[in-house]
Amino acid sequence: MQNISAEIQAIKRQLGDKLCIMGHHYQNDAVVQHCDIAGDSLELARRVPQVNADYIVFCGVYFMGESAALLAKPGQAVYLPSMDADCLMSQMTPAPLARKVLEQLYERGRKVIPLAYANTDLALKAVVGEYGGAVCTSANAGVMLQWAMKQGDGVLFLPDRHLGNNTATALGIPPQDRHVLRIGSKGLVDPETLPLDKKLLLWPGCCAIHARFDPDDVREMRAAHPGCRVIAHPECREEVISVCDGAGSTSFLIKDAARIAAEAPGTTLIVGTENHLVHRLADRFKDQCRIIPLGHAVCGNMAKVTEKKLWTILTEIVSQKAIPLAIEEELCPPARLSLTRMLEVCGQ
């Protein structure tokens, strides 16, 4: 067999405009080099409706493929190179459990609007849509939280409590107005003692990759690299973000690295997020500044998408043996509504 990279490029030329390969920034370089569109969750969601290709190959985890299938045009097919690339965070909020919690909150007289991070599956997005809520990404969490606050008397942010807390802090929502729910297998553990005056209720989930960073990691980096700048993704714990110089979405981290490279060459920049992106930035700006990961943080599920698996799905598309991602039709209208609300509020 010829070089896999050359094989992929040959297939891309063969299919031409019929094919679009999309990929998240956390994918490894061998995959990203073949992507026609690379971005964070918000950018990719915005771009899907603009794609006219018959075949959309999405290099990312499962929930991202579901979102692409929701936003794709009729007749388009979405394919995942690795169907087992899931997201641990998305698994922390099963749709039936989220529905039970919302029912319990409504029974207590609260009109709570669910705001779900994009890192959630189709079934949960459907529940969110049914209850008048929307999806958000780390890039627009602030805008969407402000929107949700106006729709009811409180917001249930799920599943990432760290993104919810960091967003609340950025918006000036005081800690006394927030509450992390205690949730068991049957719903709220303490529904009778739940403080009803809290504006922001947080689901107790997190990203295992970003949550591993510790404030001491930041302090150690500052000691080892005097004068360095430290930035991190808001999925990190609030006590980590509080000792950083900046925090924001994947797109923010990329733009800040480019800014530092241009405006302050020679600077050492420490970046707290998934390492594939950090290493890519380090290589891109190696002649201008030094970029170092805050610590070891590799998403094993994102890593399941390999160049070989991309080649395999493309060859199956050519031979008409590829199986497109199938999503449950009855869940599509409310799930799509949760996504389109986000795009409408953010002006696409």
C-alpha cells in the first residue's frame, strides 16, 4: 500500500466537492492536515450548515458527529472515522436523569432553563430543547448564560460545573447565587433542602482532561519560567483559572498565542488545554516564542481518530460500503432546536 497520507489526498481529489473533512483542534496533526475545515465546537457548528458536500467526514468524538448530522442538509451523510470515540463528560449526564432533575425542579416551583455544554449527546440536547433551553460552547457560554437567565427564574448548567463556575465569575454572578447539585441515580439527592433562591444550578460533571490541572502546576511553571504568561481553557477548575493570566475557549487560546508571538516575541507561553493543540501551536510559533503545555493532558477519545482510520472510512465511501451516522429521528426536532437557538442568539 502506498503512503496513507498520499492515498487520502488522492481520494480527496477523486471525490472533489462531494467530500468535506471536518476536524476538531484536539485532533493530532496527521489527521488535521487533511481537514478542509478545522475549528473548535462553535466554529464547526457554524460551518456545518454552509457545507454543500454529499459526504461529511467528521474527525472528532461522537457527540460532535451527532451535532453535524443534526445541522446537515437533507441528503447529506455524516461519517465518523472512529465510532467508539466518545466523551467522558457527555456520559456524566444521561438524558433520563437530566429529565428527572428538571421535573423535580419544576415540582418545587422553579422555572429552570437548561443550558447544556455542546459536550453532550443527542438525547440530552433533545431534553434541553424540550425544556426551552439551548446549547452553548466555551466560546459563547457567557452570551448564552445571559440569554438563559432571561428565559426563567434560574439556569441549570450542565454537565461541566467548572465551565459554569468560570463563566459565572466572568459575568459577575456571585458564588452565593450558585449551587452544585447533589445527584444520585434517581435524581436530586436532597430535593427538599435544595436552596430555591440560587440563580445558577450546576450539574456536578467535568472534563477529566482539564480538571486534572492544579493551581500548583501554574505556580511551578511560573517558578521555572520567570515572566511567563499562563492561559488556560475554562473547563479547568476555577482555582486554576484564578491564578492564570487569561482564560478562554480553544479559539481564544489560538488567537492569544498568535498575539503573543507577534507582539511579545521571546515570551514563554504556558497553555493549559489538550496537548495536541499546544504542541501544534508550539511548532507554528517556534521561531517567535516558546509555548509549553501546563501539564500532561491528552484526550484518549480524541486520539482514537487516526490517519489510518480516516483513510479507511474514505476508501469505504468510495466503494459505497461506508455506513453513515444514524441518529434517532424522534429526537431530532427538539435537539436541533437547542442547537439552532444557540446559533440564532449568537447571530450564527
